[in-house]
Amino acid sequence: MVGRGVAALLPDGRQVAVYTLDDGEVHAVCNIDPVARAAVMSRGLVGDRGGVPAVISPIGKQAYALEDGRGLDDPSRGISVFPARVAGDGTVYVATEPAVRHTRATAA
């Protein structure tokens, strides 16, 4: 499983990283790396770890599950996850509040 990410701004100025996977699924997480505290998660590597869709930070190489934000390398760290969907016309919608909030992610 591979995908690509882009950064997007929410109406309140927070950044999210939005990923489209090769199977058409869309995921959104806080764009702030929980370890490095830099807005880089949209540039992370996307794939899977043991069948779990994941993004890997481009700075520290920590992996996070796209579905629930849990840290796959360090369970004490996680990343906030925002509901996202693709409309019939291809427009991607991202919720303004996370469905799963991890307190160490500063932007969510």
C-alpha cells in the first residue's frame, strides 16, 4: 500500500496532512510531527506496517497508524486523526475537529 500526502489549512489555521492511498481511501492527521514539532507529516512516507495503513515522519522516522493515530514505534506518542471523505465529484472534505486526539500533537 502506498499513497501521497498534501498539507491543508483548516479554517482556524491549524494544519492537517491529507493522504490518498492507492486503494482510494483518504486519511487526515495533524501535520505537526509529535516528536520534532515541525509541520512535515504531509511529506512523510505512506505505506503499511503489518497491514495497518501508516505514515512515517520524514524527520524522525516514527510510524503512526492512519486510522487511529497510535504510535507504532512508541505507543506513548500519537498523532491526532481527522475524519476525511471524498465526495462524488472528487472533492476531499476534512472535519475541523479530530475524531482521535493525541495530546502531544500541538496543532490539534
